Amino acid sequence: MPGWRQIIPVMAENDTCQVYLTGGLLRKNGHSLSGTNAGSFASGFRVDKTVLSIGGISVDQGVTEYHVEESALLRKFIDISSKKIVLCDYSKFGEVALNHICPVNVLDAVFTDWRAPMKEVLGLRAKGVKVYMAEQR
């Protein structure tokens, strides 16, 4: 999976992109920036779409995350975004991590793979979430 070090140069070459980095604590194994400073920085913005990587998603328990520092930032992006999108593979479905981010009915869309459990997919759709599943190749 590409990290921000690979994505930033590509975005910097695109004249229509403005790139802001949140700052905060660097999680070395995940190459993510999070924490109080990142949340403070983000609170001054309003965004059209936020795309989240998460620890788990459950129709009953909602969207969850394992890392405390990242959880606060994910909640902040949910608050400031018009459209809320989750990207996750099949292994995140039914998984409930320590930190609650939001109920699933606030999500606009979930993008996942063909192995996602249909019970969870149908449950999300019943709550008004659009679920897009990649096809097996």
C-alpha cells in the first residue's frame, strides 16, 4: 500500500491539487500523522470528501479504529466533511476495534473487495450506505 511519501510527489505535480499535511505524531509503521496537533490543524477546514482507512466496521458497532491518536483525527474528519467514504478490505467487516469513530449511517459510501461478507454489506445498504465491491480478477 502506498504511503504519503509516494502520494505527495504525484499530487504536487498536479496543478489542481493543494496539499496540506496535518502534522502531529508520526506512526512509523503506518506512516500516518495524527494526534492533538493534527486535529487542531484540521478543525479550521471544511472538506467535500474524506476517505478513511479504518480498523473495523460493523453494522451494529459502527466504524472503529485501534490507534487512539488516529481515532481523534478520524472523528474530526467525519465532522468537517460533506461526504464520508471508507476504504477497507473484507477483513475489516465485523471487526470492532477499541475506539469508536462513528455509526455507519453517517457514511456515504464504503469501497471494498468481493470477499466482504454479504450480511454486513446488506446491513450497510439497509442503513443507506452505498457499498461498492471490486470484482475478483
